[in-house]
Amino acid sequence: MSNENNVIEFPKKPETEPAKPQKMSALSFDLENRKVMISGSIASILVVMTLLNSALFTDPSQVEQVGTQNGRSIASVGEVHRNTNWEHQLAKTLNKKVKRGIASIGRSPSQQEKFRIGELEGKYSVSFSGDALRSVRFVAGIQSSEEPKYIIDRHEFLKRHRDLLPIEFKKVSLQRSEAQKNGQNEVYRLVGTDETKHVDVQFELDQHDRLISMQVIN
């Protein structure tokens, strides 16, 4: 048997292993970078949330103390801390002023105010001597369409406002009536309760019995 037949040849080992594809290496590197970025983002969010919770739930008094210890105050402390005693005192003061204002506005009008604004509708200038009526005169308002007030029954007009006239009277009588170009003049006599005193009142009227002026003559 020859020597060549007794030798068993083993397969040769490849000199070098085949290299891994470059694509797999690049993909692995990209995944690692993403993991690092995601972890960093989550950590940042947790830090921000922790700071917010600490700021929201911190006792204002503690914040004020910390600011004082550091030698300066924190700008937001004034918005959080409230002086409730001062607020209650301010509310009481304002309430008293409002009540006084309502009381002064809600008072009953005087006889003079009722006459000027109610009876004469604010269309006339009115003068008094003390509490006694002296004169009334129609004043054209801002609107040219304003017209004098109708005084059809002068007797009743004088009786209705007897408290504004200079004397207490028991009788009203027409003394004279004079026709004018655009109306008429009338004079009424007020006779006192003891019949020893009297006062004359002169009316100036237009052709429609509307009051132009009124004058008390002693």
C-alpha cells in the first residue's frame, strides 16, 4: 500500500472570516443615538415638571421668608400673598360711602324742586325769595321744538302751589285781563285768611294759554 493512499487531507481553514455588512453597523449606531436622545428628553421633562410642582405648591409665607433672608424680595410674592384684613377694612369703607350716596340720592324732592322740575318740566327759570316764589320765565331749551307749558286754569294753578306763595290765602280772584298782540296778560289777587293782606300775581300767556312768564307783585 503506497504512502499517498494513507494520508487524509483535512479541509483548509479560510484565512479570513467574511466581514459583516456596513449597513448593519450603521443601523446599530443610529439606534444607540436615538436611545440616548430619548433618555435625555425624558430626563429633561421630569426635571421641568418637578420644578413646576415645587413652585405651585410652595407655601407663600415660606417663599417670603426665603426672599427676606436673601436680602431681596421675590417679584411674584406680592401676587400670591394677600392682606385679608386690609381688604375687609376697604370693603367696609366703600360700603359706608355707597350707602351714604344712595341715601342722599334717594331723598324726597323739595317743594321747590317739584315745582321747577315736575310742574314746569324744567322749561322755566324760577326765582325764590327765601321759600317764597317770586318769578317764573320760559327759557327755550337746546331743542328749538320745546314749547311753553299749558296753564288753562290759573285759579287751580295758584291753589295747587299755595305753599310756595308769600302769604296764606283763602280766596283767588281775577283782577284784570288785557289782550296783547301775541296773547294776554292777567292779574290775580290772593286774599289772606284775615282779609287784611293781599298779593297780586301776574301771568303772561300766549294765544294758546301757554305760560310765558309769571310774576308775584306785593
